[in-house]
Amino acid sequence: MTQNIYDTPEFFAGYSALPRSVQGLDAAPEWPALRAMLPDLPDRRVVDLGCGFGWFCRFTREAGAREVLGIDVSENMLARAREMTADPAITYRRADLETLTLSEGAFDLAYSSLTLHYLKNLAALFAQVHRALASGGRFVFSIEHPLMTAPSKQGWRIEDGRHVWPVDGYLAEGPRTTDWLAKGVVKQHRTMAAYLNLLIAAGFSILRIDEWGPTDAQIAAHPEWACERERPPFLLVSASR
Amino acid sequence: MTQNIYDTPEFFAGYSALPRSVQGLDAAPEWPALRAMLPDLPDRRVVDLGCGFGWFCRFTREAGAREVLGIDVSENMLARAREMTADPAITYRRADLETLTLSEGAFDLAYSSLTLHYLKNLAALFAQVHRALASGGRFVFSIEHPLMTAPSKQGWRIEDGRHVWPVDGYLAEGPRTTDWLAKGVVKQHRTMAAYLNLLIAAGFSILRIDEWGPTDAQIAAHPEWACERERPPFLLVSASR
């Protein structure tokens, strides 16, 4: 089973205090780019893989989605999501995404934000998602960029006054243990090719890829984000069944 | 027009002495991986974009291709290719790949090895290649990996005894000037997303991506290549029309 770091008290407290946890989607700088990848939502059936506090589930309902299923492994997060949701068309379900089963053809959009890099068995999930989507359905997700997860010692260095991000281990896929909000958070490093080839092997067509970095406007508002354009922190992918 | 560095004497002399120039495809460590992406060749019509000394053109004919067109911007390289070729089914043509036009539906395979990162206007070429391929035709190419072309100061550093490759400027697409065989060689840096999105926009379906690094057997034979697994030197892509 996937490490459920979200239900450790230290991590949950830290995660709950992040802007994107408190204020929702608009506090996530990559959200406008991810939102631009979404299909029209009115009357669509949506599944959110790693729904956390349910911000995206509620967003899709406000945008007209017919029914929404939010899935997460964290009891704490689902409890908070349920507290914040009063909508019978949104269902929250606890499940491990590595062993999840979904009904065939039950969804028009599968979505996942910053979750898939925790999973070891991504091929099984991609097969489930493909099966669960209607023909023409979309799979839109974000992950930590492989350049983020690759290094044995993640972090910026300063060289001649510039931020540089030293990369090693890029082709050595497997677990990386980092200290982020709590000690010993395990993420799975995969190459960009691995993500895309797994999608293609599951039957998806790649529609668009976005190696996300902050916009000029975002850097003007948050000058400390400028370094994130030196190496993208997130990878956003849109695929169709 | 694209910089034609291959026809400067210093570069041509250096390039002509590389193992892959003297010994052909088998001296290129990425060749087995690129070859594995090729479709069956018997009776196919092939175009090689940046054919150099014509090694790939001759390989495809030996594998049964019906007719082969090799295109390059370098007169020196085409002259050498013609000297090494005695086969009426292979034609060599001088053209700038940025302004190239090809006949509609004239090919079953378009191939390009380590050439496209020299081009500024890749969208025009991808549109030409798409138009020139028969339905179901394949486009297989290699480029320098975007991690190679991105940095403002390319090169390995040693940190705690490990090779690390400092990345900056990844999202800043545009020219990079390096000294490789000659001074002032200009390559165009693009993100991985840019290459793939340009292919998709031209109408291609992505079939497979390989962020190439040396195999264990290659490292056993060339221990000095081990660092190339820390960050892949080449990106190999297979797409279909």
C-alpha cells in the first residue's frame, strides 16, 4: 500500500496550513494552467484521484458537473472534505489508488492533482482510469516534475549569482525520501518518458503537456518564485481515451 | 536560414573524425534504441532529415526500403555521402530543413538523427513531414535532450563524489551557443513539452518516448559513460501520422 503520509499528525497539520489547503484552487499557482486543460464540465461525470479537501470536486459541481466522486487514502482529509461539502451529487470514498477499482465507462473526466508521484503501481491505476472513462473521456493530471523528484539531494545551489538545480539520478526510477512538512516523505521518481509511455500503453492519446513554471505576472507578485522558471516544479498532462 | 556549422572547416574536420562518422550507425550508442523504434522497412519509402554521410539511408536500403531520400544542408556532408553510396534508389538533396517542401504522401517513414535541435522553425518542418507521410506513416527522431541544451553553462559538476548536472533556463526557450568541435555552435533549446506539443499540433500521435541513457552493458564497456545516466543526453521520439 502507498505510504499514507497525510494521516500522520505532523504532515497533516503542515498540509492543512498551506495556502492551497486553506484558500482552495486559486491559491495554487499552477491551477490556471491545469484548469485550461479541462474539458467543458456541464453534465459531466468526474472522478478526482487524491481529492484531498474536495476543492476540485466542489469546483466541478459549481461549473455544472452532474456527479462527482472524490477519492483519497487519507481519512483526515476526507473528513474535512465532507465537513466542507453540502452537495448530494458529490461522493467521497476512501481508497488506495494502487488497488482502486472503478466502474466501467462511469466517468467523462478523471482528474488528479499532485498525487500520482506517491504511487508505486501506476500502470494498474492508468488501466483502471482508462476503463472507467467513456470513449472520448479526458484524463487531466498534475505531478511533481521529474526534475524535482530525480536528485539524490534536492535543492537549489547558487552559481555566479544564478539559481541552478543540480540533477542526478534522472534515469534511476524509484523511491526518493524527502523531508517536506514531515520527515521521511516517500515519493516515486519516474522519468517524463515513463509517465507518457505508461499512458500510451494504457490506451490513452496524449493531448497536451505543460512543464509548468510561474507566469511573468505571478513572478511580479511573488519575486521569490522566479527561480521556478529555471526548472519547472510541476508537470501537467492532458490525455484522451 | 539555419546556421550551417557543418560546412565550416573546423567543425567538419572534427565531425568527420567522430566514431559515428567513421564507423556509422553501430558507433552511435543510442542507435539500438532508435532502431527499435523503426517500423518494418521492406518496401517502405524513407526520408532522412539531416542525413549527414548517409549511413541511415544506406541502412534502410539494406533492410529492404524501396526508395530513400536523404536531405542535408551541408554540401560537404552530401558530397561524402554520394561518394559512399552506389545505389540508384537513394537520392541526396541539399535543402534547409526550415524551408523544405516535400511531396504529399510520398513517404512511409521520416527519420532524423540529432538534427532538429538546430532548427528555429520546427512547426513548419513538422507540418511538412506530416503532409509528406502516408496515413499511418511514422516519424522517428532523436535530438539532444532538453536537459542538455537548457543550461546557461553546460557541464558536469562533482558534488560529494557524484556527477551532477546543474540545470537553469529550462523554460527559457531559444538559442544556446556552445563550443563543440568549433566555437559558436548555435542550438535551439526547447522544452520536452514544446517538442511533443508541436508534434501533436501538427497532427501526430505520440507512440513512444525514450530519454536515452547508456545500458549496463555499454557502461561496462565504457565506464566513463556512467554519468550519462544521471541526466539523459538524448531524447528519442516515435510518432505516427
